[in-house]
Amino acid sequence: MICVYYTKYVLNDHENKYQKEHQIGLFLLKYGLQKMNIDFSEEEISLTDTGKPFLTNTKDMYFNISHCDGWVVCAISNQEVGIDIERVGYMSDAMVKKVLSEKESESIDQNLFYRFWTLKESYLKWCGHGFYMDPRMVEFEIFEDDVRCLTDDVYCVSKRMDRDCLLAITTKERNDIKYESYEKKMDGFNSELFD
């Protein structure tokens, strides 16, 4: 089972965007683990050599966090997992050349580009390489309601969260995905809520 916890937030004038998204991501992780009756403290997070976070005291439990303007998501699973969320926005020829393979870049539009982008980033986060690995080395085929990784035998999901926001998840094996919105008001969120 993959549990995906997500929330929207509003950034107030005095707040640091990265710090707020980081704290909300940790909050969603703690919230999800508590629902599984697993105690968690931030000190339990370590990083691999390539920067992928993992839980040091909780065996066979994996997580990944992503954020974009106004959204934060956290995936928790019993297997390695990668997640990415992005707002559909600007797309340049340089971005397309940097991220997509030649085949993927045929007949590309903004929405399709960001579907590829989120899939590739979730894959790179799943395998622990991040953008240390060239995203063009991972190829996907996108259908109306399905996606397939042509590079590796993995399970990938692409989902629209709202009109201009896309989410992608990668794991090794097909798994049920449970989505849960954390609906409490997240504007004005601060780290005191985390304690």
C-alpha cells in the first residue's frame, strides 16, 4: 500500500517558501506515520550519499516528499517510493531538450511536458539518484489514463491534482494507492504545530 498525504497551503508575506514547504512535508510525514501507529521524530531522517532521505529507526517503511507553489505531498510505503508534484507552467525549448528524450519530445505541449517531468522526477527520486542522473536516460510512454516506463520495470502513476497541477508516483511493484487530503487550514502553518 502507498499512502499519499497532501495539502494545499497559502504563503503569507513574511514566510519563507522553502522553510514552510519543508515543515509541512515533515508534518505530513509525521501525520501519516502516526496513522500507522509509528512514532517519528525529525532526528530519525538520514540521507543517502546522493541525498535521498530515509528513516533510520523504522525498517521496511519508506517515504518521499515533494512540493510546488501551493501544494505539499508525502508518500509513505512499505517499498521504495518516489513522488513529484509540479504546477504546469512555462516550458522552453531548452527545458524540453534537457529533460525529454528525442522520442518523448515529439508533438509536445505544456501539459504533456509536465506529465513527463513529474514522472521522470518521481523515478529519479525513487531510485535515489535525483538529478545526478540525466533525466533523458529514463523514457516513458504516456497514454490517456496510463503510463509506462520504457527504461525499467517499475510501476508509475500520473494524476492531475487540479487544473494546473500534476502528481506522479514511482515504485518497483504495482501497489494500491490511498490518497488522503489533510484539510486543516495550512496558511499560517508554522513549526510549532509540528511539536
